Amino acid sequence: MPGLAVAGDSAYGNGSSPDATGETGSELFDLINYNIGIYNQNLELAPGFLKSLVGNEQILFVIALENGKDMYAWGSTEDAEFVEFEQLEALSDEEPSLTVRSDESTVRSIIESASPIQEFNEALKSGKVTVEDAGLLQKLMLWAMKIGLADLFM
């Protein structure tokens, strides 16, 4: 998740164990959701390219979990602020404007990083995070991030 803060603080917990039901996907969703709140609170500090990338979108997140299952989440943004974020039991018929795919360990490394935006950028460059269905402007921003031009603005 781009632009998220480290969630290993005392307000959240260590973020590494399954929730009370034993479902890693639920715990991971809670960790991401917690960090989306931090992202929203600090939106004015987010780089302009990030705000442009997630400006007004319907985003489907597909995360391959370590247990072999997939976790699906749906997020809606307005002016780069997340106004909706929910875990899905299965894929819905609603069409996202962006689809973000990654795996559990990559998502956790981004969240736990001291520099989550740079960690996201590296994961994007390496293919550990992919963004699909992007429009032309978003594709140009993603291209700039992949070749390192976005580093100039961080």
C-alpha cells in the first residue's frame, strides 16, 4: 500500500500474528486498514505523484496470502483520501478503475518500512506490486516510478 506508515506501534500491536479467529487475511486487512487511517490523517504530506495516482478511484486489492489463499479488499478514494475500505469475501461484479496485486510479505514489508513510499516504489520496480487498469496519466506516473524519476520527488 503506498504512503502508509509503520503500524508496529503500541496503538496497533506487532502486526505479525493471526487475529483471534486464526485468519491471517483478517489480521492483514486490519493492519492495512489501520495504516489507511494514518495515511488519511497525513494526506497533506503525501507526494503529489501519489495523490495523482490514487486521486478518485475504485481500487481492488488482491493479495496472495502465505497460506495459499487470496485476500480481496475494495477501496474508494476521493481527492486521494480513502473514503471506503472493506474486505471482500470474494470478487464482486463491480469494475475497479485500478487493480493492485501483491503478496502478503511484500505488503507487510511496505507497512513495516521506515520509508513506506520508497519501499512501495522498489516493490513496483521489481514487479512485487503490480497496478492494472491504469489510465494514461497513471501509466505515465507508474512508468516514472519504475525508472526512478519519482525518486526525485520523494
